[in-house]
Amino acid sequence: MNSEIYKNIKNYKHMKRITLLINCNDRKGIIASITSYIQQQNGNIVYIDQHVDREDEMFFMRLECEFSKEIFSIEGFRKDFSETIAEKFEMNWHLYNSDLKPKMALFVSKYEHCLYDILSRYSSDELEVDIPLIISNHPDLEHVAKSFNIPFYYINVTKETKEEAEDLQLRLLKEHQIDFIVLARYMQILSSKLIEDYTNQIINIHHSFLPAFPGAKPYHSAFKRGVKIIGATSHYVTEDLDEGPIIEQDITRVSHTNTIKDFILKGKDLEKIVLSRAIKLHTKHKVMVFKNKTVVFI
């Protein structure tokens, strides 16, 4: 192996990488102050991107930087950055340790295509997450969870038991220290209790290009209208049904030669792709929410 390459690999193993997400009112000097501060702390910036929303005069930034593990303290950096930079610019900011994989819970019902896709990507190390548990309001997909050696919890949800069921769900989420939730075609409306505990941390996949055809049979409605494209939308869950901040969307073309079955199969493929993209964007801390919209850094 080339000695210079070996040296770089060796050095990389001794580096601590963090990600910063920042937003605040736009003003002069923000970027210069942040980059100068990182340099003063003997850090190396490996990624930086920013966006200014001219309508609201808001500044957004995503930054990845590395420090020597031997001398770097995340808590020390967090405290000093807050006092030196964040307070000065009145920032909303988050720091993420790249060494830690976020813990993701999956909520499912009877549809299996998104679940299989996520677990397959997880098994092949495509998704940088841990999945401590799968929760379902039906027992049908327990065999899928078993095949991937992931604990499965069947919690029946009815009108009469909904509050009790969500209390149990929350207890399981806290016990497993879950960071975020993915609704992989979970066919239940979540209450404010769960949403408030995981604000902008619950990802849903919607089987259409929002806003579009509502109801239980969107593909049938689209088919009757003779649409030329169908789509899928992944978004964060809010109390306003299917109106949360959009993370990712995609479409595919259809025509008069396609059947309803074709629509459904094409739609399922889109749902899997769009949901997996949304999960990757979220786990890599590339999404920032502001006023029910998202800034997504690619």
C-alpha cells in the first residue's frame, strides 16, 4: 500500500467527525465567524453548504468537520461554541456525533413492500441506523421481523384501546432509546401525544404525489382521471394529516395502456425508493425544518 494512503487512513481513524445544523436570522459575518472558529479549534472542515431564504431572511447551514480524537471533547465544543458563536448570532443549532448511529423504530400494518425494502437495505449496511424494534397493529408481518432477527411487538389498536396502545408504544420507544420513527405503511393516525414527543422525527410515506388524490384507493382515483404521472411523497408527521414538511418526492410516467395493477406496482416501487431516500437524508442530518417546509442539503 502507498505510504501516503496508509498515513491518511491511519490519521482518519484518529479523527472525530461532527455535523452541525444551524439556522438563524441572516446577517453579515456568520460563515466567516463559524469557519474561523473551527480553524481556531484545530478542526478541518470537510463539507459546508448554506442557503439564505430571502423571503424570511433566514440563514441555514450544514457543516461537517473533523478533530483529533486525542484532544477533542464534544461536550467542551458544545459549550464553547454556544457561548462564543451561537449566542452572538442567536442561532438554533444542533450538533451530531457521526460515530453514533441513530436508533430507528419501524411502525407497520399489513403492507410488506416498504418493510422488506428497508430491512434489506439495513442488512446490507446501506442504512446507517440501528433498528431495535418493529411495532405493528397487526400480527401479519411478524415473520418478516423474525427473518431479520428484529424484535416484533404486536399492539392492537382500536377506537377504545388507542390511548392505551399509544402509551405502550411510547414506553417501548423510550425503553429502546429510539431517536426517530418510520411509518412503513402504518395504517393508523397518530395522536398528538406521540407526535409531540417525536416532533420532526416521524417519517411517513404517502402513496401519492402530495397534494393529490385522497382516500383509501388513490390509484383507482388516479386511473379514472387518466393521469399521466403517479408519485410518492415522504414527509414528517404533524397533527394536520398528510400536511407535514416534505422530505422527498418522486414520480413515474403512466399511460392509457397501463392497468390499475400496473399503477399499484409502479406506485409501490416509488414508495420504497422515496422512503429509503428520506431515511438516508434524515440519518445523515441533511434536513432542516422551518415553517412546515424543509431545507434539504444534498
